[in-house]
Amino acid sequence: MNIRVMKFGGTSLATIDHIIFASKKIINMTRNSKVIVVLSAMAGSTNSLVNQIKKINTLDSSESDLVLATGEQISCGLMSIYLNKEGIKSRTWTAWQVPIYTNNEYGKARIENIPKENILESFKYYDVAIVTGFQGISKENKITTLGRGGSDTTAVAMAAAFHAEQCDIFTDVEGVFTANPSIVPNAKKIDYITYEEMLEMASLGAKVLQTRSVELAMKYNITIQVLSSQIDKEGTFVVNDNKKMEKEVVSGISFSKDEAKVTVSGLLDKPGVSAGIFGSLAEANINVDMIVQNISQDGKTANVTFTLPQSELKKAVEVLEKIKNKINFQSLKTDEKVAKVSAIGMGMRSQAGVATKMFRVLGEKNINIQAISTSEIKISVLIDQDYTELAVRSLHSIYGLDI
Amino acid sequence: MNIRVMKFGGTSLATIDHIIFASKKIINMTRNSKVIVVLSAMAGSTNSLVNQIKKINTLDSSESDLVLATGEQISCGLMSIYLNKEGIKSRTWTAWQVPIYTNNEYGKARIENIPKENILESFKYYDVAIVTGFQGISKENKITTLGRGGSDTTAVAMAAAFHAEQCDIFTDVEGVFTANPSIVPNAKKIDYITYEEMLEMASLGAKVLQTRSVELAMKYNITIQVLSSQIDKEGTFVVNDNKKMEKEVVSGISFSKDEAKVTVSGLLDKPGVSAGIFGSLAEANINVDMIVQNISQDGKTANVTFTLPQSELKKAVEVLEKIKNKINFQSLKTDEKVAKVSAIGMGMRSQAGVATKMFRVLGEKNINIQAISTSEIKISVLIDQDYTELAVRSLHSIYGLDI
């Protein structure tokens, strides 16, 4: 049986007209395949549910997930009503009906297992299975949600479970771009990008796909196509390294303004100090990203600078204040006016001089580099937030992406 | 284990403030009992979902029920978040988690069975079980809804399943009144009313309780208290005949403007003609209420007049046009400007002259009676809709309810 997975995001389902428009793409697909459709909530609906909850308490219980899961129930029901009216045999599947089993981490659950019997059985009669994205069912039989962007992960997990070769992710952009087009007018749609590049892009600020969905696609070797729900045109294919012939040195430039910088000064330069800081942060479940350590001129004290998501800054400061007496630092400075700018590309592995080029162009533009982190396929620098757009445009140009 | 069932309607949950206010009544109740709370959707939310669906198609599939069932998921989740924040151990139960098994009649499903093991087990740890009203789960594992007002039925069914002695239905009025107070300023709250009287009132237009919930309460002998969620005061107790000492001749006056009248004229007066008309209507699932048959002066032809809900008038006319040749009638007239006004009371059974009083007072006010129907405990008349309020006030007065 030929099965295709098609996922539509919230902006592609914003109104009844959008839902009808998206349905037409599904109707076309039913000519050749059985179709598993995964839907997000209609744009704005999850935010308004979050706001209702926040009037009462924070979003931290299984009961929040019960409330948040209603958005996809509505979009799925409405689309199925339309498809059935058009004579397409479709039925809805909530995550608990599929079932999509997850662990018990409400609000950020992870998918563990998707038995495929029920939907396969339904394909004897139905041509379309419309599945609520973003959610699952825990072992204690309560609804879980997968975290923001979780519908991407649902879609890829369904593709994996049902051995679909390709998972189409319909969204409000034409694909993955070499940089954000609103900042770099010359940015171009990328035709092919590897899982590794996409992972770096996603985790470095490109908001096209949820990171976990890309990890999952890589693990099960599923081709993801990111494409527009509004125009009829091929999008960006996220593929295995082998499938991509030409390996650009740099495929794209991304940035994130959601970073915060913390500097702990006047630490005694002795073993175990860094372990004290980062151990305590890790215990509090705070993810630290870039780390820079300096020794003062007199050689007696050290400074540690690190970055973390802005949303975790307050918690991190609390943790550090608590251990101040134990690790003996003099001062704690924080800065939220920073940005992380990154160049990503598989070709970096075999090319020298990529970093040098970056440092040179930023120097020429008088942009100070506050921290650096690298991997095999990316270089990231932390800079003053005011220079973000300038840096992105300069890098886009220096790596030949403007052409 | 002492279990109490408390049901809150949509107007009692209209905003977060309403939900918090309702929660306080639940917190009080947890001092003496385990509490099963049954909630409707927040006021307005079901209507707005219905409107979304109607932009696409009619409300007639299981997919509509999936959409409509989201309203109660939200109100239940929000209330549980508040109760837990206040330190009350509560958890939500969707109908499929309880489970509340129904038949497969989507949109108007009937509850068939409620296993109580899951909630009873949860009461070892939790004090409050918050259950989504208005819905259930079908044998094919899809969400069903019970029809408008279905949360009342959920509440009484839970009371029956868990052997609760009383089911409190919180609403936006203080109880059941002798007539609609907006029409009859002298209308008074009734302290005790029998199931039979309440059933007649509900089916004759009083919108306080869903008819099926009263039938269920009568079957399982569960006392329903209808009371205000806004003030702290006893409401109306709906009880077994035995529990009500004084039996007023007439307990209340109700009316309905949702009726339509159909007159089929020029029928041949021979056996089987009425059967032809009403048999065809019954086959089309149309409920006919009052029926009057007249023979014309020449004795050769007959007229049949009957009433039915306005919502079914169009369908009824189609059915009759289709059989016109078979049953040979001359003309078909319809009238939606009618109202049914009823007097209800257990005491009627042992009192003569109740009907006479009604006909006399209506005659004095020059109100023409177009049809009459009676049961042991009610008399209904069909009149011109313009006279509804006058008729209700006159009857309220003549039966001594003004005092």
C-alpha cells in the first residue's frame, strides 16, 4: 500500500477557506495513495488557550495538555467534514484513537510507539486518515502534548511507523532559505539540505521545522519536503547526506535573538570551579550553549562567560546566587542584548578557512565577537544584538549565497 | 463512600471568574464528600463551534461530535487547574476516559453504560473527579455527543452509576418557577416538584432541565436539585411523588413558541387516510404532537390538523407533498405563528374542572383555542402566538399561583 504523509501547520489552516484550500491538495494526493494527514490547530487557537490557562496558573500539569489538545481536534474534525462532503472517504483520529503512545512528560512528551493496526484496518474503507498533531496518550491514559511545533514530529513519526517514503510539511513559506528573506533580500530557497544541516539550522534559530522531527527523519531515513500550502511548487527536500550531490561549503546563515549571556567574574582559578557552576545548572535542567573561560592578568582569578536561552536566565541566576558561597565568585553579570549568528554547511568538513573568512568580515564591519562555538558543520558567534542583520547580510554575501 | 454529583451549566462557567466562583462551591462540598463534577462548555463556545461547522456542512456526522466535544474538555481542564492550585486533589475525566459508553447515534447519542471502576480507584487519591458533560464514547471508539442540554443527562447518569443520593444542577436561575418570571412578575420558585411534573414542564417548553435527565432521575430515584450558581440558597428539588406532601392542582404554567401547525384539507373520509399521513411522518422520524380531525359539513371530506416542532416543518411538508397522490388531499396549509400553552400539576388527577377553568378564562380574554391535548397531569392548548403572554398570565392567576 502506497502511503503518503501530509502535514499542515496552523497558518495553513487559519480559516475555513484555508482548510478547504489545503483539502484540495489532499484530494489530489488520494488519486495515487492512501493519505495520512497530520494537522496543527488553526492559527492563534493554541495561543488563546494558553492565555486562558495563564489566567489561572502556569502551564505545568496534565490538565493543561487536555485543554491545549482541543485545537487539533477542531481543525481535524472540520477538514474531515469537508472531505466527506466532497465524496472523499476520510475519518479523524485523535492521538488516543491511533494510539500515539508517549511518555508521561506532560507539555513536552516524547513519542514512544505508534501501533499501526487501527489506521491500516481503516484504509480498507477510508482513503484519508486525519490525525491530530502535537499530542499523544500517556501510559496513565491521559492526553499529552509534544511541545511547540510538535505536529512536525507527529508527522515524521507517522511516516516512520507507516513506512511512508516521504513526509510533506506544508507551511507558510516556500521552503528553507539560505537566510531569513526579510533580512537578506537575496536569500534563496534551498532545493536540497541534509538532515545534519537542517538540525543545525533548526536549533540555531530557523523556525521552519521542530528539531526533534528532523532527528526522527534522520533516524528512519524519511525524506521531508517543506513546501508552501498556498502555491503549487516544489519546496525544500531534507535528505540523507548521500542524496545531496553538491555540497556547498556554507548552505545557509541563521540567527537567534533569544539568547542571554551570563558572566561570572572573580572565580578562584582552581580545579572544580567550572564543574560547580555547570553541574548546578545541569541539575536545574538548564541547557548551557557557548562557554568561554578567561584567566585574569594576575593569574589568580578567572571569569566564565556562557550563553543560554533567555527564558532560562532568571532560573539560572537564582541557581548561581544559591551556590555563591560555595564556589566563591565576586560578581555576576547578565546581558540579553546579544544574538547568535551561525553559518551552516556540510562542505565545511572538507574545507579550511571558513572560520577565518567569518572573523575577517565581521572585523571589517567592526562587529565584536563575544564568544565562538563550532561543530563539524557550523560556526556560531555571539555578537551585540544591534548588529544581527548586518552580520547576517555580510556572511550571506561572503560565502557566495547572494548569487 | 459518600459521593455527591454537582453539575454546572455554561452560563455558570462563562469566564475564568465564573469558573473560580463555581470551584469554591466544590471546595466546600469536598469537606464531607468525594465529588463528581460534571461541566458544560463555557457559555457561547458550543454555538461558535456549531457556526464553524455550518460554514462547511450540516451537523450530521461523528466528525461534528469530535469538534463539539472540545468545549467541555476546555472548561474541565481549566477548573481542574484552579482546584489543584488551591490544593484540592482533582483530576479531569473525558467521557472516553471514564468511560461513558453510548450508542452510535452521533449528535444525539444515548448513554448505555458507565463502568465506575476507574473513578472509584482514583478516589483513593483524588477528592474531585471532573467529568466532561454532553458526551460519550461509541462502540467504534469515537466521541459522541448527547444533544443540547446533554450535560444534565451526564450528571444524572453519573449519580445513578455511583449511587449518589442527590444531583445538584447549578444554573443561572434560582430553580424551577411557576412560570417564566420575565412574563409573569408574580411567578415564584417551586420548592418541590415531582419527576412527572418536571418532565411535562421540560417537554412543554421550560428550558431548565433536559427531558432525558429527568426520565433517568425518575428511573433511578435520584433527587435533583436545580439551583443558582451565583447565590447561596436552596433551589427546587425534583423528587419522587411520595416525597412531595402537598399536591397543588396546578404547579406551573409553561409555553412554547417553537411549534408549527399543519392543516391537511379535503381528505376523503375513509379508513386508512390518517394512518397514511401519520405513518409516513413517523417513517421520516417526525414527531407529531397535537392532532385534531374534523369532518366537513357535507360529511364527505375531512380535515386533519396537527402540530410539530418548527424545525421539522419543512421536512414534513416534503413528506406530505410526496404522498399527495396516494392519499388524495386538496390543500396543505402551515402556520408557524402559534404557541402551545400548558398547565401542569399532579393534583389534576384527583380534581375535576381544571380544563373547564382554562377554557373559560381563555374565552373571556377572546383567545381562540386551535387544538387541545391532555394527559393525566397536564392540559395544553394551541393558540395564536400573539396571545402567548396574556394566556400565560391569565392561567397563572386563575390557578392561584399569583399568591
